[in-house]
Amino acid sequence: MSQPVRIPADVDREDRVIGPLTARQLLILAVTGIVLYGAYTLTREFVPLVAFLIVAIPIGVTAAFLALGQRDGITMDRLVLAALRQRMSPQHRVAAPEGIRPAPEWLGSQVANTSSTGRAKRKDSAGGTDAAASTVSPAALRLPAEAVTDTGVIDLGKDGVAVVAVCSTINFGLRTPAEQESLVASFGRYLHSLTAPVQVLVRAERLDLSGQIAELRDQAGGLPHPALERAAREHAEYLDQLGRATDLLRRQVLLILREPLLTTTPTDGLGGASPLAALTAKRRAAKQAASVDDATRRAAEARLVRRLGEAVELLSPSGIVVTPLDAGQATAVLAAACNPDSVIPPNSGLAGSDEVITTAPDDGWDASAFGRAAFPTDAEFGEAEDAWDNDFDDTAEDPDDYANSAGRYRS
């Protein structure tokens, strides 16, 4: 009779080699110990032991801290390497896929003249601000996604293609034990059918209720009973107050499937990659990426569509509806990931940064939408002419005589 077994939450933790130490931790500690022992062997004849310990103890403590310490599930050695990599990378990146182009000569000379003039004024307060600003060298921003096709497939360049689908949710806690076992078994069948990695992303974004509020107010007058109209308007006011008083968020579950351009087959009879294949994987992948053509990319998209269809079929018995995102929705998800704190979350209805916003030819220009008319009307011209004092002689005053002019205006 089978028994349920709990799977640890950290399924990606490294194997323990000796006691609680992993191979990475053993390597750091062993290298540090060998270096310190070698240094002591070479210097013990002319360096006192106390002086050597003063230098060796901080080094050993630092190595132990890097090997054994963790923060947010990441080992300290990886965290330090990531910090150094981030510090050495360009701090200013711009969206320029074609590369950074130099500024025109006339603009560079104008900036140089302006900075040289302002440097004398801000020398005491700003210090080296201008010098630091002049050393800023922006780099091109390289994003993993290169394009989104009309069918919603995300082009990842040499890394393959990906597709994003939104998944509905079910209430697991309100189900009976038998129903919960059925749901777990159904989801387990989908996990067992996976032949490539997938990502389940649960993200939160701001909720905009302006559309629902406007719809309630517009349709409230057409309801058959005054009580219904009053209830609709009160509900609209409640939603408006709720949106102004709190930050409304909604959660969305996304299923991301990625497919490499070229499939990799097992090189041994056990279904896994051999050590020799693992050593030459990067070199082989670089050579294969250079020979990718349109047929290979279409084949990868076909495999991706087949995997998406399998996900739809296997998750539907659990009550989970998987809906692929189109090009506009996938672009909105990528834009929201790049700017998660946006007040207005990106959506497929918003115009892109490279799109020109125009009005339909039949629609007139509504100048009142901007708060006032674009040009003064005849009535406004008449009011302005009536308010004008023709007896006032502005040429009789000296424009530089501010004291006398102010005295005449006060009198």
C-alpha cells in the first residue's frame, strides 16, 4: 500500500557531500585552508606565530562566512559575486538595440560650453559633480525578449521562443478530501508529462476600476426601478472611494513555456547527458545558434504550440482554464515586468512608444476636452475690447521708473 511522502520545499538545494557541507562549500574552505597552510609553511621561519594568526584569522573567518552564510536562500559567495558583477557593469543603460551612437558635434560643443560656464558658479557647492556627469557612458540595454510575433510567441533570439498563458484559479481549501486528492492527481499527471521546464508565475498588479465605475454610472439611468438605479450609483461611489483610499491589487497566474531552437537528445543510454557532453555543451550551443534559420524557428514554434495544447488538455479536468495571450497582451505583460510600479498598468489597449496617435477623420476636434477653447471666440474678443482703457497712455511712462509707476497704480 502506497503512502504519501512530503517533498521538501527547497527542491533545488545542492547535495551534501560531507556532513552538512556541499561541494561548493568544501571547495571554498579547502582552498582557503591550503593557501593559509602554504603561507604559514613559507613564512614560519621569520614570521612569529602571533603575527601570522593576526592575518590568518580574519581571512579564515571571511572564508567561513562566505561558504556557510546565506541570505534569502542565496549563499554569501554567490551574493558577493553578484554584487561585484553589478558594480562592474554599466550603471546607465538606454534602449538602443542598434548600439550607442555619438552625439552630434554641435551638441557636444554646446554642452561643453554650458558646463564650463556653470562650473564656475557651482564650484564651491557641487565639487566634482560635473566631472562625474561627464564620465557617464551609457550602454545599450539588452533584454531577453527581442520581439513578439502576431501569434503571441516571444522571440528570445538564440535562447529560443516562449509563450505566455494566463491560468484560472480554483479554491482548494473548500474542496472535500476526495476532491483534493483528485485535483492533486490531475496536476501530478501534468507534471509527469513535462519534457521541458515550465514556469508558473503569480504576479500582482494595480487594479483600475475606472471602467467599471463609468459603466455603472452610465447604465444606472436605464435600470427599470429607482431603487436599482440608486443602488448602482451607491455602488459606483463605493468603488470610487475604495480606489482612492487603498491600493487595489489583483493577482494573475501565468504559465510560461520556453522551447529551445534546437532539441538536445541524450548521448548515453540512461536518458541523461554524459560528462563529456556537459563540458562541450556551451561550445556546441554557440555553433548551433549561428546556423539557425527560419525553418528551425518555425519548428520550435510548432513544438511550443503542441506543449501548450497538452497543458490545456491536462489541466482542464482540474477546472483550470489555460488561455494563451495574444501579441498585445504578451507585450503588456513584458512591459509590466519592466516597470512594475507603474500607476497605470500596461495593457493591450494603450499605444506603444513608437506608435502615432491620431483621430478618426469623421471625428471633430473637441477643444473643450482640454478645459478651454483653442482660440478665443468673438464674445471673448468683445469682452476684452470693452475692458480695454483707451484713455491710458502707456507711452507717457518711463518703463524704468518703477517707483513712480507703482505709486500711480496704488493711487
